[in-house]
Amino acid sequence: MPKLLPVSWICRRNRWESIYLAALFHDIGKIGVPDQVLNKPGKLEENELVLIREHPLIAGRILESFGEFRDILPAITQHHEHWDGSGYPFGLIGEAIDLGARIIAVADAFDAMTSDRIYRPGMPQAQAIDILSKGAGQQWDPRVVNAFINWWEKTYNPRGRHDWQMKHIQTIYQNFLKDTTGGKVLLLDEKEIEQFLKPLQCFAELPIENGLHLSWSRQLFSDWLGELGLDQVYQQTYQLVFSELVSNMLKHAEKGTIQWGRNSAGEIVLIANDQGQGFVLEKLPQSIMVSGFSTKKSLGWGLPFILEHCRQLVIAKTKSGTFIAIKLGCEQIAGMG
């Protein structure tokens, strides 16, 4: 049983305390639902679902007569509303749903999925987190899901990272990226990086921590291009791509490494591994479409330029930062068919 709260605290509570109080009472309406429905081990019939869906309204009717609870009624009566409007009992959409209700909905779903029930055992927390991430933007407010998963990672999963944002964005941006870039942009999971690197014959790998490293790496890359016999025009273009990539590492990350070489197809490949927060995944469309678009954590000002002059841009979020690979052309290299 939750600890009873003094009436004096209820009267002077702030917004977050009100959400906490609403969470304690959010399912009180289930006292109006028959036990045989609440504890049924099998699938509910339609008439039973109707009874279940009444419990937020029952809770509202119970609590509305108490003046000190009236301000939390929206959080209680709306905690089964869905971000996309498919919830109940009112069919509200997005931010029309009370913020407290949106927060309770995520916490309640996680608790329900991970707790044992008479009809099924609770699932592992990581599996529940995955379900929340997939439902972000549909059933649940994506910002609330983001905050909840960040809290969960710090509290229960400090050594690993459930990169739900990358998975979510891979899903919602898949067709967009394909259509707007001609398939040039590829988002990878961290576990896929090793497979991507297998065909690469690396020529050099250098640390990038300051301007001196930038100048040094740029000169070495330029010398390497010259040894390949690359056409002068393409050599200059690829030098600019290289400079943009490394400069952005210094701008938006603590430090990192740059490496380059050629893959089995003969393509020139640049690879940056930065250590830091990296770029904001949600801003990727703007970064691609808007010349000069930049955020503090973005790829920077030159992403449209890089896309224009590369064959493929590969991005993955990693435990330490961001992995970025750029495939450049190979037709102009002397001696190649």
C-alpha cells in the first residue's frame, strides 16, 4: 500500500507532486470493474473491453467530489489516451492530452509489461523498453518515452545503451531518406559497423583532438590522393569533403579519430569516429535538405555538400559517440577499369 499523504501536502503541492498523486490514484476506477474481468486469463470479449475502458471515467466520478483532487482529474481520466488519437475514453490527440496523463501512460505501460499477471509472466525490462521505443509517436508521447528511457538507462542499464532513438528514426525516416537522397544515406546499428568495415583496406588512422591534428591529417590525405593518381579536380573536391568531416568532429565532439582507405570495390572510404554527444538524429532531415543548417550537435554546415560529392553516407550512433563513413568515387583513379 502506498504511504498516505497528509491533506496539507495535497493542498500545497506543485505540478510534479500533482502528477505523482495522480499516478497513485490513476487506476482507482477499476473498483467498478468486475474481478472476473480484471483477472480473466484469456482474451477479453468486446463487452468486457467496454467495461475495462470505463475505469478512467469511474475514477473521475469517484474523485471529482473531493476538491483537492479536481486539478489532477485530467491526468487520471486521460491516462489511456494515445498520442495518435486511438486511445480512450475521449480519443484525444497529441498535446491535447494532459501532460500528467502522458507521463503516467508511459510509466503504467512499463510497469504492466514487466509485472507478473495471472494470465502471463512479466517480460524483461529491456523488452519493455523496446516496445515503448516502437510505440513512441503512436501510442505514447515520444518526448516522454525519451525521458523515461534516459532515466532507465542511467538507473538500470548504466553499462549498456538501448539506442531506441536510432531504431525509431531508422523506421520513420527510412522512406524519406531513400526518396530524398537516392539511397545515399544509410543508418546502421552499432553492431553492424564491424560488418561494414570488413571490406576496407585502411591506409591510415589518426587522432583528431585539435587544429594541428586537422592540418596534419588533411596534408597526409592529400598526399595519399596524389599517389593514387586521382584527377586534380576530384582530388580537390575530396579534400574539401575530408576537411568538412574532420572540422565538424572538432566542432561537435570532444575528440575522435579519422581513417581512410579503399574497400573491395575500389571506392575511397573516409571514416570518422567521434567521442561526444554527436549530432541530433531528429535533425537529420533538415541537415540533408537545408544548405547551411546546423545545430550544436549536428553534422554541421557541410552535409549537403558532402552528400553531393559522395556515393554513400553511413551513420551509426555508438556508445562513445558517432560513427560516420563516406564512400567516394573510384572511376577517376589511374589504372582502374
